[in-house]
Amino acid sequence: MNIVIGSDHAGYELKKHIAAYLHPKENYVVIDVGSHSDEPVDYPDYAEAVGRAIKEGRAERGILICGSGVGASVAANKIVGIRAGLCHDIYSAHQGVEHDAMNVLALGARVIGPALARELVRAFLLAEFSGEERYRLRLAKVKALEASR
């Protein structure tokens, strides 16, 4: 699975940690869209880069990190076809995929530490959309909301 990962300056160190965690895993290819330092940058630029990689088919899932995870999540959800969820607990990280077809995991580097981040990423990447009828119907309604913009 191709995974795109991006962060602003606040998330840079956690992004490096997650990329290193994923790198040795045999089924993951990590596409790092930046930032590449802790110099101040704007999270919407990285939300766009992550979203674009998914929309263009270069990645199946994305991980987006900023200080709280809120701004990154808000920005990513403005991109048609992106369903980003801010998760700081393991249940939400897998349930967001299973029930809501979440394709971007947003994390807050100033909220969680590296150990929890690894567990959240693992839960997110191992989860699959269940495809149950009720979830497909809800996803269709979400897509209709996007189309009405």
C-alpha cells in the first residue's frame, strides 16, 4: 500500500518518526510530501499535497500531522474525495475506516506521543471499509454533500 505523509513544522518530528516506523514494513511505500524541517510553514499546503497524492492515485491512504491535528483535518476535508479524521484513540482510527471510509488520518503532534502515534497508524492502515449497506448509504450521502458545493 502506498501511504502519503505530510506535516507542517509542528508535526515534522512526529512525521519523521512515523515514516521511519513504516519504512521497514514490507507492504508499505511511504511518499513524504514535506515539510522537511521545523521551519514555520502553513498546514494547508501539506493537506493539499497529501490530498492531491490520493486523488491522483499515487497513494491509497494519507497521514497528516500538525500541532493539534485540527487545522490539518479541516483543510484536508475541503478537498473533494478526501475523508480525513482527527484521531487520538485507537478505536476511532480503525472505526473511521471501517464505517466512514476515512482515507486520511490526522494527528496532533502536540497532543500525542510517538508510541500512541504508531498504534493509531497501525490501526488506521490495517482497517478496511466494511462495505455494509448502512455504511455505503451514509458514504453516498457524504459524497452528495461534496457534490452540492
